[in-house]
Amino acid sequence: MVATQLEMHSLPSLPGTYALHLYMKQAQTLTVGKLGMHTFPAGHYTYLGSAHGPGGLRSRLTRHILGTGKRHWHIDYLRSITQVKGVHHVTQSQSHSQRRLQPSPNPPLECCWSQALIALPQAYPPIQRFGASDCRLNCPAHLVAFEGITHLQFGDLLAQALDGFGWEIFYSPLNLALHSRPDLLE
């Protein structure tokens, strides 16, 4: 588990926005809180979110990657049946995160990313409002599924969609053998 701790430690503890790359080996049915029961097709998914609380990206992503803690967010349910492949993330200055607490003409970055990904021909929101129940921009979802693509194609599509927002985006691949269930591995 030392490598896992090092991977988590390398994530910034600053506020930021992230795109969590998930993989599901086979289709599964799952109850997702108040959204109810849904069937998720096998394949690649991206969950988009932000972390502005204590511990920033490191705290939030550690929770998502390890799949620990009480089920609070929609992603907490999905993590029980998916493998985390990596995470794209950007950090934001303290002044930017403080602006988010007030009405702003700038949409949240996770909304921009969600809408950019959903616009791709291979992408779709598998469950309406997943991760976006409190979204101010009325995004269809902050979970995006990708149809008929390989792991390498997924990385290219994600990088292409997230590029151009004026942020330096970092990618952290994860050593999944250390913190994933073997039955979920690709």
C-alpha cells in the first residue's frame, strides 16, 4: 500500500476540477441513491467534479479512488462496480475558488468539460442528472459514457475534449493493482 499512498500524496491539496476515468468490465445493474436502479453498459466512463473543500483535490480524489467512506454522492455508488484508470485534473487559484462561492458569469469548469465530452459522437450521459443534481447550468449529467472505444482512444478523446479551456491539465495514471478489486480489472 506504500505506492498507493505515494500516488495519493502526489495529488495536489489545492482546490480544482477533475475528470475521473473509470472502466467497467461488464454491464451491471446498480441502484444509485435517489436516481434509482439503472443498468450501466460495459466500457469507459468519465466522472466530472470539483473539490473546493478542505484538502482540495487530494482529499476528494483519494476518497473516489479508494472508494471509501459513506455513500454520499452518486459516484460513491458507481465506484463499487468500476475500476479507476486515472484522473485528469487542474488546480485553481484561491481567488478563483472564492469567486465560485458567489454568482459568477464563468460557468464551473466541470460543466464545461461535461458539455464538451457529451458533444463527442462516441459519448452520452448514461443516467440523466448523475452527479449533476445541483448543477446550476442544467447539465444532462456529470457522468459521461463512451461507446465502442479502446483505452488508448479514450485517452485521446478526453485530452482533445478538455484541451482549449485555458488550463494546464495534468494526468495521473494509477497503479490499479494496489487499490482495485481484481474482479473489476481489465
